[in-house]
Amino acid sequence: MRSAKPCEILPAYENAHLTLEGSQGAVTIIKTSPVDVEFSIRAERFIGIIVPMGQGNMVLVGEKDKDLYQFVHALRER
């Protein structure tokens, strides 16, 4: 893990912002307010997955060639 701190992106909410070291660079995880279904987001350089988790969700963002699901599975097991 590179860092774990309150999220500065959404300071009005109680969110966690984690940065993990992936095999090809950093992966960012942001725990946010809840959504009902899992969905993905894409940009030119990045991909992301929004995953419902209890009373919130995880937002995982990484370079577009990353396997973000390895982090989803690892974090669900904890």
C-alpha cells in the first residue's frame, strides 16, 4: 500500500482514499456513497470500476491495461 488517508477529492463526505501498488503502477481506491449496481468507467488513459460495498462503494481507478478485478476480489475477502 502506498497511502491511506481521508479523501481530498470529496471532502464533504467521510471517504477513504487508498493507493495500492499494482504490477505496472499505482491503483487508486476511493470509498464513496452507495450505488445499487457495479459499473465501469473509461477515459483515454484510465479505467475504473464502481463496486457496491455495504453502505458505500469502492471506486477503483488505474491505467487502462490494469486488471482492477484482482483488487476487488482481494478487498472483498477482507
